[in-house]
Amino acid sequence: MLFGRLITAMCTPFTKENRIDWGKVEECIDRLIDTGSDAIVVAGTTAESPTLTHEEKLELFRFAKQKADGRAKIIAGTGSNNTEQTILLTKEAEEIGVDGVMLVAPYYNKPSQEGLYQHFKTVAEATRLPVMLYNVPGRTSVNMTADTMARLAQLENVVAIKEASGDLNQISQLVMQVPEDVAVYSGDDSLTLPILAVGGAGIVSVASHLVGREMKQMIEAFFAGNHALALSLHQKLLPVFNGLFMTSSPVPLKYAMSLQGWCEPNVRLPLVEMDEQEKAQAESWLKVLKTN
């Protein structure tokens, strides 16, 4: 597997003035690698990609590739709902030297299954980089079917799929249909263990910012056949998995990280920080972090 088992969709730390905090970005990269991330997605949804400028994305790609220095794969989030712009950013990411790209399903346009296929095929054929497809209908309002994803998996450089439909039946069908060398990853932390059980390869995670070691342990326990330990870790971490999506991601993540001194809690509009009521509600799952 090219990208390993634990991939983190990294957030973008901002200063209080909402500029990228490069010192905190570097610390975050080091922390993720030290706690078990095999690969890092840069400028994905968790990074607040809709509010990052084109140049900021390129700078993040360059910075992450340099700072990771071969210790983890760097996957650039280059997907959008504009095929030509996706190709442009993907080619620029390739020139920078990233290890792969993640392409989200086109949002808002609501393309047909054939439109989805042609979009991804056109982008994949425009690059030599390994490609991870990303299906997340809750954010894009369009679901790629297992048949469409399996069809795309026949393309030479499509090596992975991040599946965040939440539909275990669809994910099971997908795992059965794709070639053995195409890795299917959970796109939801809470479904990591169930998806491993139906043949998934790992997780593209948000929670690994906070509980990376425990998540890596859970994955390794599962593949070692210690399913009781894997289940125990899943149950322990479930409040964190759910809590991180109690409101729009990455708002809860940045709040939790701010309590550790790892970044400011601020996010760019149209996202807003958690209010006092939400912070009070978060206390229950934040307690789990204090016991680790």
C-alpha cells in the first residue's frame, strides 16, 4: 500500500489574524508523524480548503513536502468542481514533488455518474501522480456509486479511494469490485473498524491529530487478529470520533488542539468558533483525551 494505513487530513493552523501559522504547521506535521501517521493530506476539507487561496495551497504543498522530508507521504488536495482548475493545481502539485493527490467529487454541479467518471478520468490522465478518489456525498451532494468508483479504479494511477458515504453496504460492494492493489480507506473515523472488517485498508482521519497513537494501535491490533483490543480501542475513542463532528469540521478539532496549545482555535469565515454552549457540550469527549 502506497500511503500506509493511517493517513491524517491535516488542518491548517491560522494566526489570530487568520494567516497561515507556519510554525504551528511545522509542529503539526512533526506531531502527526511522531504519533503514527503514514501519510498526510494537505489542503483537504479539514484544512478549510474552500477558504485557502491557490497560492496558499501551493505554499502548503511545498512546505509540507520539505518538512516531512520523506518521513511520511504528502498527498495534495487538488480536487474541485472545475475540471480545468483541478488539472492545473494537480500539475503544479506534481511539479512541487508531492507523493500523490486526493481528488474530491465535484460539489454543487451535481454531475451524473458518467460526468463523475469523465471528470476523474480526465484529471488522472493529466498527471503521473498516484490518485486517491474522495467520495463524500454529505459535503458534495452527489454520491459516486460503487460501480463508478470500481470503473475508475481500473485507471493506471488510481491507487486509493477515500469513502465517506457512511454506507457500509456500498463500501462492502466497492471493496469486492476494485482490484486488490487499490486501497479503500474509511473517510469517517467512527467507521474505521467496521470498514476494516469488510476489507478496507485504513483511515483518512481527523481524530489522529489528537489520538494518533491509539488509532494506529487499533488498526495494528485488527490486522494482528487481536479483535478484542481493536474493539476496546474503538469503543474508547468513539466519543472523540463523534465529538469532532458535533459542529462543522474542523471547528471542534481546532478548539481541542487549542486547549493543548497546538494552534489557535480560530477558523476562517464562513466557519465560526464554537460558542460557550458547544464548549460545555464538548467537555464529555474532551475528558477522553485527558485519560490518554
